[in-house]
Amino acid sequence: MELDYFLSNPTSSWNAIREIFYDFFTDAKPNQAHIVLAQLEALGVIKCVVTQNIDDLHFKAGSQEVYEFHGNSQQLKCTQCGYTETASAANLKENPPACKKCGGLLKPDFVFFGEGIPTVAYEKSFEAARKADVVLVIGSTGEVMPACNVPYEAKRNGATIIEINPTESNFTQQITDIHVKMKAGEAMDLIGKKF
């Protein structure tokens, strides 16, 4: 959704957003890939998770160091005063939802077209890529800019790239060192059993 459209049409925008994101994500649960990544982080095997997903499932699985490149649907931010609150605390039945602090329009804290990537997530993602010895690229097509540049940054700095994806991506022939042709949950379950 375009940011300008959202700001100009908050009621119809929130009707679509509520149906697509909140009705669905309320029931979404972490899969085996999310769970194993959290376990590997707890063991110190991995340092962080960089994700394009906005569903909060890495946090729900127990990961602590998560860089959400496109934001998080479970946080809402006031377009006027900047106040943030969780989606569960907001009155999502109100259309459009209003800020408890100033009454302004609440916007899901994920990236809309016309917005930049959250600065902290961007900087920490690339910093982690520069320091990584190994990067797991799980289920990405490698098509979404600038997120797709994170594995390239790791590769430029000497990291081994392990791609977990049942099909080839834009990374496969370019930077992938090991291609595990499996679904994320199945592959991560096998990896988790090794620890």
C-alpha cells in the first residue's frame, strides 16, 4: 500500500489492512524454522536474525536479536506524535484506530511503498552481514531491494552463504556456496537436531 494513499484514505486502508494482516496474523504461529533459529541463537550458534517478514513470528518463537527489515505488524505508530503501542493493546475495531496519546491516526509499523527502511534495522543488518562467518539465507527470492543486498554484503566480507530454498533464487548462481533444496521447516529441523 502506498503511504500517501493510506494517509488520504485511512478508513478504507484500515479495512484492507485489518483483513489482510490482523485477521490472519492473529492465528499465525511460529513454524519449525522460527523455533530452531531461536534455539540456535540461545545456544550462541547464530548471532541474529535478519528478516523481511512483518509477522512477529521470530519474536514469538523466542529469538531476541531480530532485525525486521520491513518493520513489524504487531506495532502501531501514531502518524502525528510518533507514539507506539502494540496491535493487541490498540482498539483495532475503531476505524481508523486512533492514538491513545493524541488521537492521531495509527499506522502499522511496517514499511509502506513510499517509506524508507527502518534505519536501525538497516544499519544493524548490514553490520551483522559484515561480521558474519556464515549466513543462512532461508526462503528468500533475492528480489526485494535493498534487503537482497544483505547476503551480498556478507559474501563481500568473506562469509559462506548457505541457502535453504526448494528452488533457485537470485542468490543461487551468484553467491550461494551451499544450496539446501528443502523447505525451511524441514531443513531447519534437521539442523536443529545436530545441536
